[in-house]
Amino acid sequence: MAHEETVQVLEPRNKAFEVSKTIEQQLSDANDEIEDLKLQIAWLERSYE
């Protein structure tokens, strides 16, 4: 019985960790996209000079 209670308590923590990891990955992906867009903007600005 005590083992079942421990498993039930740990599962939400694991899910929270997975969600946190997913959010961190999304943030990293978004930052990569922002850097790519900045490079594209810089390239476009140079073509108009």
C-alpha cells in the first residue's frame, strides 16, 4: 500500500518535469527562430543599402 502511494505522488512530479522540459525546448526553438529571423532581416536591410 505504501508503495502505491509513493508511485501516485511521484507521477505528477514526473509530468511536471516533462512539461517543464517541453517548455524549455519550445523556448529554445523560439530563440533559434528569432535568431534566424534577425539574420534574414539583416540580409534584407543590406540589399536596400
